[in-house]
Amino acid sequence: MASYRIAVIVGSLRRDSFNRKFATALARLGPADFSFVQLEIGDLPLYDQDDDDNQAAPVKRLKSEIAASHGVIFVTPEYNRSIPGVLKNAIDHASRPYGDSSWKDKPAGVIGVSPGAIGTALAQQHLRNILACLGMPTLGLPEAFIQANDSLFDAEGNIGERSRKFVQGWMDTYAAWVRLHTGA
Amino acid sequence: MASYRIAVIVGSLRRDSFNRKFATALARLGPADFSFVQLEIGDLPLYDQDDDDNQAAPVKRLKSEIAASHGVIFVTPEYNRSIPGVLKNAIDHASRPYGDSSWKDKPAGVIGVSPGAIGTALAQQHLRNILACLGMPTLGLPEAFIQANDSLFDAEGNIGERSRKFVQGWMDTYAAWVRLHTGA
Amino acid sequence: MASYRIAVIVGSLRRDSFNRKFATALARLGPADFSFVQLEIGDLPLYDQDDDDNQAAPVKRLKSEIAASHGVIFVTPEYNRSIPGVLKNAIDHASRPYGDSSWKDKPAGVIGVSPGAIGTALAQQHLRNILACLGMPTLGLPEAFIQANDSLFDAEGNIGERSRKFVQGWMDTYAAWVRLHTGA
Amino acid sequence: MASYRIAVIVGSLRRDSFNRKFATALARLGPADFSFVQLEIGDLPLYDQDDDDNQAAPVKRLKSEIAASHGVIFVTPEYNRSIPGVLKNAIDHASRPYGDSSWKDKPAGVIGVSPGAIGTALAQQHLRNILACLGMPTLGLPEAFIQANDSLFDAEGNIGERSRKFVQGWMDTYAAWVRLHTGA
């Protein structure tokens, strides 16, 4: 039975998103006592501080799902050298209302897939700044700037041979990070 | 008659947003041949790449308004040490579809109001990275991290006595920047 | 007897540096089983990769002092909206030669003093990016952008009344972070 | 005869630095009325604010060389996901004493070579933040994250066939940027 529940947030809403596929494949590499749930962020309204006292149902759902998790993995593309607005909007929502952020103390992992050579490094640099101020202990190494290519996934949608060892290593390190930061 | 049309994008949707009030007051300090139009970003959908070939009406409107402008001023709060997701979502929309960004070559100004001492400096640091990759020549100095306080606006909603000289100087510098970059 | 030895690196070489005074005062707030040593970085040469196989004596000293520590606190001013070159030079030296970085896994704290209102927030944002890639688990909250003023220190060079509670809280949180990350 | 003098600052002190070779090859692609001078930064002391009133000879030389230039190109590797301390040290020196920065209003270009796939993108993201606060109008596009490989240079040390068109395009765009910002 899973003891650790990890929320996975994918930064892209595209149906065939590389990052969504990657998030699914990544979850299969988790330890036996870890479960992974991809959270929906595509039905959130645009954040408006005037609604802080009256958060919409999808915002409440997002916040309760994060609260029920032991950690959060962000799997995100890079848009215009930063994180997608869609992802930042979700982060802004769940950080509110003031004094009731859902993110605090949740151990975080940052990873992303991109077709380009630079991967998602610049988006991750901004994301790390954001997670620091949210009080999320964030795994530093290994850095994971995954380049999408034909061999990234195998026919069953698992991480392909060439990248598997690296991604497995990332997951193992992240899992240990979660155990450390949740007092296991 | 106004020769220069400047699009003003406010990063907050809050009705009584300091940044919206500031954007309105800032526009009054513009040269006689400049006009300023605040663009609506609160009715945009969340960006989804699957819609690139079929952009929603508010996205098309945003793009055509930017295209019709000689420059863009971003007046934005800081959320979680970066720009609001709402603002990044607007930037992502208007940068698309690939090869048809509306932002390219538009001279940009970055300014923001915050109740806290750090102002909006960290958000602006990220925003400048984004604007660089969009090809927007962005005014460097003077930096404008405006702190909201009782004297920021006067009774008529103008910039108050204490800040007026600084803000007027910023506007004058930005206007010269726009003239330079639009070949005037 | 001190069980935890913390290396303290001050980003300024100025004799009467606020940050150096602050580092000294900060150390006095540490738990009984913590000791603090300010490391010298002002006698390092400029980093040159050609010397990786033959590091100068001050570089070797710096590396061995870090290796002998359980954690590192960076107390740094902000120069030109980033960390001082002097500090980055020290970081570059001790990260080398390739495969033999002294920083890896050392739990880090980031704090800084500045006369200006923005404090050292922008320098810290860059520093956090650097520490992430060095594999240093870095304390996120509380953020510590300390503003220098007449009451920051008392007559004995301790943290003044007004800031003491905040700075003590920061130290307590950092000490717990070190214990967690060194397997105590 | 050259009308435009461009200062070129290489961020690495390594003798066989890719970035130094690249800076040399890049200069050969400049317009006929542009000259390029690589500035020495390896003999600068570590910056110490106590010396602001009494700058060392190499600091004075650096400042006068920048002052005599119409623009500055930064050709820099990435060290630990930011710019080298060596480069930041040079930037800090020439920005001083307070009120007498040598950088202000000099149009800047940012480019860099790296053996890794991510190039120097993360260093450049930090560098752009720094140049903004120095008041240097900085070319945004094209971004130039050059990857070092066997074909980057030809036998004569020129930019190789495969990259020449891109690098020539970068230089042409930068030269136009300098002309625009120096009132030509």
C-alpha cells in the first residue's frame, strides 16, 4: 500500500503534451510505497485577488489535493524562457489566501521536457526562485533538462532505454528527498 | 493628435488594484503626442497550444491591439517572487502561433507597485528575461520599484507630490526610448 | 562542545562591511552545539581553469574548510543586482576541479544586509540558482533581506532589539535544516 | 577607418578558451567601420569598496577603455549556472565609484560558447539582469547560445561554415543596435 502520495503538476494543457506523457512514464519508476496523482489545472479561473475569500471549486479542489500530498513534482515545458502562465496561475491560486498557502513545506521536484537543445533550463531557473519563497524544499541535483526525441519513450509509453537510468536515478533521489523532508 | 499609441498591460485583475490605478495615473504624464490604452487580459482563456490554429476572440483582440501599438508598458505586481500567472498567460497567448508573435520589436517599459519594501523587483527580474527572448527592446534605467503608500496618489488619482518627479522622469525616458526604437 | 561546524562566507571585502558585522552577530545566536567560522575569500586569485590541476594554496585552504563544515551560510551584499564577483569567484574555485566540488550536499543558508529598501533580494535570487546546481540543499523560508539602519546592531555589536526575534528565528530554522540534512 | 570601437570582454581566463577564440573570430565578421578590442580582466584585483577612491591601475585602464568604446560585447562561458566570478568582478569594478559607472548607455551584446547542450543560456539570463540595472541597452534577439564542437571554427580560426550565417546575422543585428543607440 502506498504511504507517500505525490502530486504531479504538468505545465502544459496540450493534449499530446510531451510533459504529460513524461509525467505518466515517470510515475511508473516510483518506489512501491509511492503513488502519483496528476492534478488538473486547466479548469482553474485566472487568479483574481478579489476572490480570495470565495475561491472557486477547482481552486479548492487543487488546494485540498496538494494538502493531501507528501510532495509535489512539477513537470513543465518552457514558454518564452520562463514557466507557462498556466502553471504560474495554478501556483498563485494555491498560495492563497494570504497565510493559507498549500505549498509550504512540501518537498518539490522540478523536471521538464522540451524539443529544443536548451531543454527547460531557463523555466526551471525561474521556478526554483518561486518555490523557494513558497517554502518548498526543492531537490537541486540531478538537474533534469530532458530533450524530447524519438527514443524518449518506448512503444508502451515508458521512458526509453537511453534515458531510463538517468530518469530512474532522478526518481530515486527525489523519493529519498521526500522521505527526508516528511520525517520518515 | 497622438502619434504614438502605447499598450498598457496591468498584471493584476483585482478591481482596486494599485497597479491599475498607477497605470491610469502614469498615462496622464505622457507627452502630448502619446496615447495609452489599457488592454484587457482578464477574459483570456488559459493558453493551450492545441488552440494555436484557432485562437479565441479575446486572444485575437489582444494580438491586434498590440500590433497596433508603438510600445508596451507592463505595470505589474509581484506574486510569489515572479510575475502573476495572469500576466504570463497573456504574454504566452500573444507570442503565438509560432512565428507570429505580436511582441517582437515593440519597445517595452517595466514598472510596478507593491505594498512591500522590496517592491516588485523580483518579478521584474523575471519579466526582463522574458521580454529579451521576445525581442522587445526594454528600458533598463531608471528602475521603477514603486512602493504603495498613502501618498502615492493624490485626491484626483494623480501621482502624488512625493513620487511625481521620479515617475515623470521614468515616463520621459520611456517616451524617448519609444521614439528611438520606432525610427522617429 | 560544538558538534556542528558552519562555514560563513561574507560577500564583501570592505573592512567595515555591514555583512561582516552581521555575520559576526548572527553567529552569536547559534545553538550551543554549533560553531561558526568566517572563511577568507579576499586572498583568492581570479579563477582560471588552467590551474585546476594545481590549485593555489588559498584555494586548497578554502576547499578544505568547506569540506570540514556541516553547512554554509552566505552573508552577502548585492552588487549590480546580483552577487558580488568576489563571492562568485570563491564559489567557482571551490566547485573545482570537475568532479571534486566542495559544496555538494552542504546545507546552505542565504542572508544579506543592504542599506537600500530592496535589500539583497535580487542577489539572493541569483545565488539560489547557483546553489541548486551545486547540490546544496538551501533553506527557503524565512527569506532574509535585512535592511541596514541605525538600530540593526546594539552597542556590543549584537543584533538590535528590533530585528533580534526575526534573526533568531532565521538561525533556529537554519540550524534545524542543518540537523535534518546531516542525518542527526 | 573604423568609426565604431567595440570593447569585447571574454568571461574566461583559460588560455585556450573557446570563448576567446570565438571572440576573435566574431570580430572578423564586423562591418568595415567597426573595430574590436578585447579587454584584459585577468589582472584586476578582487573588488573591495574600500578602494573606490583609489582604484588600482588595471581598474582605471578598464574604465577608460570602456569609456572610449561605443559598445560592449560580452562573450562568456557559464560557470555554475551563472556568469563567472571573474566577469562579475570586472563588471563590479567598472561600475564604481558610485555615480561614475563606465557602463551606462553603452549598447551591449551577449553571446557565449559552451561544450554542453544548454550552452550558456542560464549565465546569460543572469547577465541580462545585471546589464539592465547598469543602463546598458542590451540586444534581445537573436539569442546566441553557441555550442562548441569540432566544426565551430575552421582551420584559420574563422567561424565554421555551419555556424557562419547565424553568427554573421547576430553581428549584423548587433552593429545596427550600436548605430541606433549611439545616434548615428
